[in-house]
Amino acid sequence: QVQFVESGGGLVQSGGSLRLSCAVSGRISSISAMGWYRQAPGKQRNLVAELWSNNRINYQDSVKGRFTISRDNAENTVTLQMNSLKLEDTAVYYCYVLDRTKVTWGQGTQVTVSS
């Protein structure tokens, strides 16, 4: 079983910053990718940013230049630095890990951006 510890969500004013962190532990054989998705009320879950084991990084277009994903391989931790936050960034942010072919999700952390 895989355990997640997600932290860093909260309430921030528009233009502010937050830093999300996700530590993964447990039965993990080989991590192919780690990253973050988000889901706003009434909308589908969409990719925010992900980092692959070959160091390839994918960002959602709307967060490019504002968000930065990084990973500590030794600690199996992925971090999402979010700057210049906008109202539309409000959502529940879910950490995920791709262990070979299996995807496992964290419990999610709420990010709310206010005007």
C-alpha cells in the first residue's frame, strides 16, 4: 500500500504564493512519474504539472511561468511552487505517483485564491 502526506494548501490572496508538498512512502517499486492534478467544483480533474524519471516535465499551459515542480528522489517527495496565483487556480490539488504502470492518488489538498 502507498501512503501520501500532502501539505501546503490553504487560502491566499490573488497574486500570492503557496508551496505544495507531497511525500510518498510504502510499497513502491519504481516511480516513473510524480505530479499534481487539480479539480475545481463541477469540473474534471486536470493535469497541473508532472515530472518523469527521465526529467521530462509537463505543465498545464495556464500555469507555465508561474508554477514550478521539483522532486527529491531520495525522499520520494514532489513539490509544487505556485506563484502569481489567480482566482482560477482555486481547486483541490491531488498528488499522484505512477509506479511502473499503476497510478495512485493522494487525498487532495484545497487551494483557495481570493480577490
